[in-house]
Amino acid sequence: MNAYVDPTALCEARSIGNGSRVLAFARIGAGVEIAGDCLVGDQAVVEGDVTLAEGVEIHAGARLLGPVSVGPEAAIGINAVLAGTDPAVGASQILVGPGVLVGANAVVLPGVAIGRGAVVKPGSVVTDSVPANAIVSGNPARIVAYVDGGDEDDGREAVLPSSAGVGITETRVRGVTIHGLTYASDLRGALTAAEFTNLPFAPRRLFTVYSVPSESVRGSHAHRACSQFLICMAGALSCLVDDGSAREEIRLATSDVGLHIPAMIWGTQWKYTRDAVLLVLASHPYDPTDYIRDYEEFLESLERNGTHGRMTNQV
């Protein structure tokens, strides 16, 4: 076994992979499995049914109390606590996806799943599962941004389409386009119109979304075949679109622009204002088998179709 264990550490791990390091005064219980190239920092405690995949970093003073499973290249910050067992609720596994960053002093409660590439800000208390690539903060933690989606965390602003008339604007995300709609206004009020023949597809279904609490997230799925056209009829909301390689946040705040989201694009709607009303036109009738609700399955489907490879962690 080509791994380093400091003489002051108590390491009873079931297995520990090549290149892994256990530093001073760390404590690792007998039920723990550690893959290669992992780091367990000074005075960290890892107990119970815990699995660390390749390249995981557990920093000084962190506590992982199983059942906990941590995916490849994830990092758990200083003094963070991931407690898969709580006397009040019993044991329920915590799942940490690949490339996740959990900040210093954060607390993750039993049963929480944190999706690929997500970021938990320092000091946050995570009580509900976190979507892939989301950035969460607070107590209880809420989504404040998305990694590389256009926000203050990466220095880019969300795209705010202008109401400059009819036209089509491409985005950074494959196949996603912003469409200007016909707009007219006078003393009698305002009107927005679009010919169905000018839309990217002939709609076969429509639905509206409204009365969404500001902290709630809608969508968080992709469609295998169905395309959608989104129009914010009142208020404002943000749309996060993701093709597995690029993602962008697009703010819909006027009714004279529409957002086309083709099939096999991961879509999420969030940051709803209190009065927001979202109209969605769909290219296909409702079919529950058309939905992909798991981000890892979405990436695997893209690979099978040869669209592109897995995205790298851009945190």
C-alpha cells in the first residue's frame, strides 16, 4: 500500500488507495474506504460507512459521519460537518457528487444529495438536496447562483435580452436562441404577438407557471425529444440552460422576447419575482418518459449520442 499515514493519526480504514495521505491527529474508522490520491487533513474525523472516491480532499477539522459517499475530486472544507446520522432523524446517506466544493464550517444534514460541480458556501447549512452546478448559501442554504452561469461569482452578468424588435440571437449554449417578438403599445395598452409559423417548431401543448416562491427552483431536467419556447408574461425570472459543456443564465423580464430550449438541453428556472407568470409552448404532448431528471444520466445520454464529452469541473 503506497499511502502515507502520519504516526499521530488513528487510521483503521477498511482500504486506502495509492497516493492517499492521512495527516496529523486525523481519525479514520474501520468502515471507511479511501480511494487513491485522497487527502484527509489534520484532526479530521471520518467515521462510519464512508466512501471517498479518487482525488477527494477532506481538510483540517472536517467531520464525515457516515453513511456518506463522496465523489471524485470533491473537496470538503475546514471544520465542515457532513452527518449522515442524526439522533433526531436516524441514518440517511449523504451523497456528494463529483467536483463538489463544500466550504469551511458548512453543515450538511442526513439524506442530502449534492449534485456534480455544486458549491456550498462557507458556513451554510444544507437541509435539502442541491442541483448539479448550483451555488448555495445561507441557513437554510438556498441557490444564489450557478457555476459559470453568469453571476457575481464568476464575473459575468446574466444575459438580459433587450426588447429591440423581431430577431434571433444565439447564446453560448448549443441550440438555445433568444427570439424577439412583435410588440405594439399605445394608450389602450400593450400587445405581444408571434406567428406560429415563425417559431422554431409548431406548438402542440402549452402550460403556465406562476405563484412560485422566490427561493424555489423549477425545471431542473432535460427532454429527450421535446423542445420548449418560454415567454415571461409578467414579472421576471431567470433560466439556466446547460448543454453539458457550456451553461448560461438568461433573465426573462419582458413579454416581447422568447427563449427557445431544444431537446437535450438541461433547463432550470429560478429567481422568480412574486408576480412572475411563465408561458411555455411545447413541441410534443406531455410524456413522462421524455424527461431526464438526473444530471448524471443527462451527461451519459450526451456521451452515448456523441454530442460531446463530459464537462470538466469549472468551479
